[in-house]
Amino acid sequence: MEIARKIFKLHSFKLEYVCKWLKIDFNTKVKAYTIDEFYHKTFSGDKNVEEKIKEKCKADLMALAELFEKMKPYFNLITTKRWAFS
């Protein structure tokens, strides 16, 4: 997200927001703030909650992969700027 901060100047750098801004599909029924609660419920053997955690992780990884591809052109720009101003 360092590149998103430097290049895009967005007001939020949450994965969900950056994906929305770059028009990357990021649909998940599970919000990030619920994961901790769900994690603790898995200790009681709740398989439904375990599946929800897996769903959230998979959605995050798919979105990150697409985000990485869309941001690749900016990597060289950041590296060049970093070295140029050092």
C-alpha cells in the first residue's frame, strides 16, 4: 500500500477502498473487523465461521493479486524516484 499512498493520494488505503477505486471486484460478505471474533469462535468448533474466514482470506488474496497487476507499472516509478532523491 506504500505505492498507493505515494501515487494515488487516496483518503483511505484499506484494501476494500483501493480495490473499489481501481475497479477491482472485491465482494465479500465478511468484513475485516469480524475476523478476530470469528477466529475465537472456531475454538468451539464452529465450522460455519471457519468457512467464513476462509472465504474472506480467499477474497483478499484474489483482490491483492489483481491489485498487484494493476499497480505494476508504478513500481519502477517509485523505485526511480526513491533512488533519485536519496
